[in-house]
Amino acid sequence: MINNEYISFQKKAFRELSLQPVIGAIAARLMDTDTVRYFQDQLISKEPNQHVDTYVGWHTDRSYHSNCTSHKLLTVWIPLHDVDERHGSLVMVDRSHKWSPTENLRGFNHNNHHSVEQEFTQQGKKFHKIPFKLKKGQISFHHSSIIHGSYPNRSDMMRRAIVLNLQDGENRYQPYYNQGKQIHHFLDLLCRQQANGFPDYTDPAIFPVVWSEQEANQNKSLFIS
């Protein structure tokens, strides 16, 4: 599997896609916020292979967004072609965003499907897995706390999908430590700093607004006039 991180900063076409207002407008409804900002994105390519198990382990995106004060962050999954279970499509665990604890489930790079499923099943949880079958041009949105992953690509083609993370207008930076080590988001190094020295997650150069209610209302007024 190949991960190309922060593709919006590398290719204009990817940036234009990630900043599509219609994506932000949908996310705003789902997050119940008046402002949606970019947080990060990546292109994930999963090689076709009948012999190597290219699993994406069960994880929550919230586990990797521990520097965020908000629990509303959304992930947008954008396949660049038709995908189904043969390609190793996205698989969600139904209603798992309501479970606890999942904020430290950092299993993206591990084949942990059996152990995680067993752990939650023993807690009395119904581990109902839903594979996503999408056509090119369709996208999915999921809560940052939902458990998800994927199975190996058993097709004869490369599976490619864009993963876009969006933050709500209220989200801010908070320090976070994992086993005594402070965790940093890569873009913390590029964005401007707040007065207290913390990274500013509202910096428009690094975390641009994808959609805002104020701008949408202004554009509507101009159209009506």
C-alpha cells in the first residue's frame, strides 16, 4: 500500500477537488457547523495482489486527530474508480462511533481485524461490518470516531482513493501526549501560531475554508439582487 500525504499541497487538481464547496456544504450539515475547513488529505493506493494481505487495520480517525479539541471531524472517502469488496473497499463497523473506548485505536498499519473484533464482541458489542460499494463519482462521509478498515485488494487493478479530513469551525489545537511523547500533526509546522504559541488551525493558508454559511448567504444575496 502506498500513502501520498497532503496531496492538496502537491497537485492543483487534488486541491481543487478537496476544496469543492459542495463537499463542504454536505459536511456542514452533518457536523452541524457554520464553517468547514480543510484539515488534511492523502491518496491511498492499494496494489492488486493475490498473495500479500494488504489489510488496513481497524482504527478510528479520531485516534490520529488527538490534537483537535472537536469531536465532530469528518472523513470524506473519494474513490477514483468503481470499488467493491474485490478491490478492498472501505468497511465500516455499524454504530461504533458511539462505543468507548475507541480514541486510541491506532490500527491503520496492522492486521488487527480478528483481535479487535474479538475484543469488542467480548464486551457485548455487535460487530456488524458494512462494506462500501461505490461508483466512480460517488463519495462517502464518516464520523471520525467510527471504527473502519479494509480488506486486501483481490482485483486485477490498483485501488486508488482520496481520503479527505474536514474540521468544523469550532475546532482548535490542543496538546496531546501518547505514552509521554508529545504528538504533532505535520501541518502544525507550516501553519501560523496563536498568541500562546500553539498552531492555529484556522490559518487560511494551510487550513482553508471549504464552505461557510456566511459566504453562502452573501452569494445568495448577490444572485437574488
